[in-house]
Amino acid sequence: MSTSSVPGWPGSPSFAVLRLETGSVVTVEQGGDHDAERAWASVSKMAVALAMCVEVDWQLHQITENFGPRGATLSNLLSHSSGLGLEEGDPVVPVASKRIYSNYGIDHAVAVVVKDNDVAQWLDDRVFQGLGMVHTRLEGRPSSGVVGSTTDLARMAVAWLRSDGVAPPTRDRFIKPFLPDLDGIVPGFGRFSPCPWGLGPEVRGDKQHWMGDWPPSSFGHFGQSGALMLLNVDEKIGVVATSTEQFGPWAVDLWPRWTSEMRNLALGS
């Protein structure tokens, strides 16, 4: 595969395929400008989830804690099972009855944790500084406002794979499906029954979509900016990408094949 482009991916994507070998990172394949700072959109939720892992490890909060509204726990909010709609003011359903993708739910969870403090500084303190992500920052709402380089996105991917900075049991709780039998919609890819999700990361399960033929335990996120992160702890592999082209029909067509190819590269090199 060319290291300067991805056939079928419009614009100027940047990507890296990663594998852990005895704890060290091997870059199996890469392409594009890894230093360009680009919007991550909803891949921002992977940073929020890692920050929440730190909150749990430091015993500042618990995943079973009632964060509201209507009795929703931190787990409900992070796993899109709080019953809240996509945005504040959208129609709601009972807690834990359906998987409704909710930017507002993520933002609410962060607001409860951060209170009157600066959200950007919280993410910097909990995640970015410790991982050496010097070209990444929050420029908007926590659910979708992170801007950063592909290099930094890869650093965060490795942190998830190796459980850098958080206890492995905590990491494992966040990437395990929560209320795994709930039905729901993955934006851009349609309805799935069930639609498993972790506490922040999406978990593939049996869904046939952007995660291609990765194993059911694989997890990650994509964003409307065309960025993505896809990881598997058991196989010790991952792929990250940022993009100059917004998510669209091209991604629905390309990503299932491309992520499958990247997995094969990661495992076979």
C-alpha cells in the first residue's frame, strides 16, 4: 500500500497501523502528514473515556455513581444508555431502555466531573500531558471538540492498548460492553440489534460496519471529521487516522474494507 495515499479516501488522509511487540510499539504502515493538527470530532470521546478511567483509578468517581438526569449513572452516560437524545432538549426515553447516541450525555458527564473548572485543562491534566500529546487540545465541547495530530492520536491508541497511565482492570471495564443487549443506531451506519458499546468506546460485537472483520472485542470510535481509532487488546493491534475530508458515503463504502486490510497488515507483517 502506498504510504502517501489511501485509494478511495478523498482529500489527504493521515494514518498509522500499530502493533505491540513485548510492550514496544511497531509502526507497521503509515501515510500522510502525521504532524498536521486536525479535528477529531467524536474520536474526542476516546480522550474523555481515558480521562474518566483516571477519575475512577484515583477514586474520585465511580462508574455506578448517579450523575443524572433521571437516575442515569456515569456508565449510562458514557455508553449512550442514559435515555438522553443526541443534543440537549431532544426527546428522551427511559434510562437503560435503548442505545441512543448522545453528545449531550457525554458533555453532561464531563460537566458533573469538572464542575466549575476548565474542561480543556482537565483533559490536558488527565490525558494529554501524561502521554506527551503536545499537539492536541480541546477547542470545543468535550464530546467532539479535540484537535490534534495523527502522531498524538497514535500515542493515545497505544495508551489504550497497553493501559498506560490507568490500571488494566479499569481499562478493561471501559472497553467491555455495558448493557450489551440494547438495540441502537451507529450514526452513519444504521440500526443494530444488539448495538454493544463500552464506557466511551464503541465495541464491535457482531455489527457489520466500519470495523470490518475485526474481532467482536475490538473497540474504538470514528468522527464526522473523518478521523478514526480502532483497537484490539487481545491481538495487540490498532489503526488510527485523521482526515481533511468529512465523513460521508465514501467512508461507509471504504472503511469496512480498509480497516480489514489494515488488520491483516498488522497481524501479518
